[in-house]
Amino acid sequence: MKSSLTELIAQGEGVRLEFKSSISSAARIARTLAAFANTAGGTLLIGIDDGRVSGIESEYREMQKIEKATDFHVDPSILVSYENVIVEGKQILVIDVSESADKPHYAIDEHGHRTIYVRSRDKSVPTNKLILAQEIADPQLLQSPTVRTLLQFLRKNDTITPAKLAQLVNISDSRATKLLRQLAEQGLLLMIDHPRPVRYSLKISE
């Protein structure tokens, strides 16, 4: 685990990986946990500060906040697995969250406000609606020049709007909107509609 953990840290944060030096509150970490469950799953490393191993003081205190988050600040509640690993003589808490079959999951803040979060690159971002994959991805569509150009753009940029796609591949705004939604329904993209304008990101970065 130590060698694979060192490799994970070297990768840097992304769609399925986030670092925390410590957990500030159960409500705040619930956003990350819900986003992982709503997107493609992920790993949360606690005890990493700006890419460096800083360690945690108390596994018990950190896990108390995680358990409070999963039980009371994520709805429906989620299950996570965790492991305490020693790296460079310091404790690192590894929290694994699986992609959920029970989504959407809402993060509930200290005031009881409920928000859906998803992962966009290395951030947990709010959205008003989660489009659940309803179809199997169409291999022929994925190989089309339009979609290949779209994917190339999203490998370099966090998100794309229908208007930007329309401009990029010279199609109408309505056709771009339809294509982006279709790819979201096939589980390739995520729709982010808060704040406006509506934009899309890769569900799993390559």
C-alpha cells in the first residue's frame, strides 16, 4: 500500500483523488464524499498538505468527522472504507468511496440546505440535477470527429458549454445541447448547471 500511496500522491488531485491536511468539519467533507459517490468513486487522503505528507494527529478524531458526514450530512447515507497507513513515519488516513448505485446523494450543510455535488477535474462542484446514465455508450458515436474533438477539448479544459461546442465543431447550438446531453445519458459526461450557464465536464478524466 505504501508504494501505491506514494504513486497516488505523486499523481496529484483529480476526478477520483483529493488531499486534505485534516478535516475541518463533517459538513464540508460531506461535499467531497457525496461528489465521489455521485461521479466515479474516489479516494480521499487525509494527512497530505499541498502534495506533501504532513500526517494526522488523531485517526479517531478524523474518523469521527467522516462517520458524522456519511451518516448525517450525506443523504442517502453512504458507506466508505478506510485504512490507516504510515508513510515517512506519519499517519495517513485513506478513505475509499465507491460510485453509488443509489444516487443522487445530497450534501447537507450546517443549516440543513441540500445540494448535489459532482467531481469536475479536482473539484467538488454543485449542480441542480444529476443526469443518470440510461444508455450504453455508442462506440460509433464516440469515434465520430465531433466527439473526438470534444474529448480533446475537455482533456485540456475543465468544462464546455453547448455554445462553445457549437463554435468548436461548427454545429447549431441546439444540436450541441442535444449531443452533450446524450453523452451525459451514456455516462461519459456530467452536467453542471450551477451557476449558469449549463456546462459539461468529463466524468472520468483520462
